[in-house]
Amino acid sequence: MLDTYDLIAALTALHGVSGREQAAGEAAAGLLRKYVPDAEYRDGTVLAHLGSDPQKPSLMLCAHLDQVGFLVTDITPEGFLRIGAVGGIDRRLLLGQPVTVEGKKPLFGVISILPPHLLKGEQAVPEDAQLCVDLGVSSAEALEGLVSRGDAVYYGTACKKLLGRHITAPALDDRCGVAALILTAERLAGKTLPCNVIFAFSGQEERSGHRGAKTAAFRENPDYAIAVDVTFGTAHGEDPQETFPLGKGPAIGISAALDQALSQALTDTAEAENIPYQLEIMPESTGTDADALAVAGAGCRAGTVSIPLRYMHTPVEVIDLEDVEQTAALLAAYAGRCGR
């Protein structure tokens, strides 16, 4: 049986900013292929299939593969890298952070920071144009053949265990969702199901447009689709009405953008199987791939199952491993009754 921490550590170590998912996608497809033999990365998305009976409904389980990060926009004469964000980045957290630059070979650097006694007021929060990476050189010439404009830059932190079953890592949004789907595939492998199950690890979710989910749903035309993503985990000082405690189970989405019957079926499944869950009420759109899955092609019944996560889009996102495992349990149980 897969060890959840080891699986997530392996997935969060992969680099795949939006539009640059290939290496991460091929590695994730290899992990999924142990349970779903046709898993393949193609055109920005991993797709895999359990069952192909045209008489059965199809269920797509979708988690996004890409992560937030940066691209090198320029190299200064002094050898600093100017960078621009891909996805939503909180600039307050960037100064002094370690990063990895994916040049001709991976290079370790730090985001440059002025000493505190030289900062004045709002200068403590840099504008995008002020962000620079220090690689330890003193001229642009020293970086020739090593780094180019357009190279990707990633947070330089790694997956670590905290106390209890909490862990921290970059890119847990949404590699923990990818892990949940691999754990789901492990549970379903070899079973006779009332539906065909399509696994999708989508690309470019962190950009507007949800391109990977749209193209995957258009290609596969599922009857049902569940986006597995993260939601806001409760941390110190946050409103408990707008966040979700870690370790209390996944959050099932309720939204005008989602299919009410599918949301109810997920809730019924959780209660029947004694799986802990929470309800996430999103009056309009969900902000996840489900918004695109619901309307791609001829459309389908869409739902969300989300894993509570603290410190979203930072180098130190935090989750509870139990929530990932309960997500897999819920998805596998629902697949066992989908369409009935």
C-alpha cells in the first residue's frame, strides 16, 4: 500500500509551473500507471482510464498538475534575474526566499532583500518589477549559457513532516489532490465498477481559463466530473466561517456552478461510509477546474471535493495527511455507486 507522505513528497519535488508541466506530468503518469496501465501525459494533461464500457456512465476525477511559480523576465548587467509571477503570488512572503532556477541545469538562488534598516514604509512589499533573484554572480556575462529569459523559477523549499500528521511543502496546491487520485486508483484497481473512471491531471489551472480541464473534458465527454483541489484551511486568526479545519475531512462543494444531485450524492456517500466531511458553500463559481468541466463540450454534472490547506501559494503550504486519505476513500466509494 502506498505511503501517503512518501507519495506527496515525490509529487511536490516535481517542477511544473503552468505551461511547463511535461516533466511533472510524465513522472505523475508513471506513478498512476501502476494502477491504471494506460496513464499517459499528452498535451499538458495526464489521462488514464479504468473501464471503457459504452453502456456505463463515465466519471472524470480531475486534479490540477501545475503549480505557481515565476519566469525569468530579464537579466540585469549585475547578474540579477528579474522575475514575473505565474499564478497568484503573495509578494509579502518572497523577500529572502530560496528558489531554484531551471536553467541549463538547476541553480540555487535567493530572492534579494534590502536590510530592514534601509526599508521605508511600503517598500517592504516589493512590486513585481522589483523582484530579483541573486545567484551569487556579479555580471550578466557570468550567466551566459546557464540562464535565459523565459526560464522557470520555483520555490526552493522541500516537503517536511510537522507534528502529528501535518506536513509542509510547496506545490501542495494541487499535488495533494494528484496524490488523492493516485490513492483512489490504488483502491479501485481490479474492481468491477458501475461506471468508467477517467483520471485527469490537468495543466494550466493556475492561469485563468482552466485550459487543461477544458480540453480533457472535451476529449473524454464525461457524464460526471469531480474536481479535486484545495480550499482554505483554518490558521491562527482566520475567520472559521470562511475556512476549514485540518484533519476534519475533505470539503464537499455546494454551489450554483455545481450539480446539486452530485453534491448530495457525495454527501450521502460520506455518511454511508462514515467518512468525515465538511461542506463548502460557494454561492457562485468555485474557482476550480469544476467551473470548466461543467460546461466543456456538451457539459456534464460537476462537483468538487477539496482538501483544507493553510498558507496557499506560499513556499510552506500545510495539510493534514488524513484529509488526503479520506478524500481518496470518498472518491473510491462514490465511484462504486456512481450512476446507480
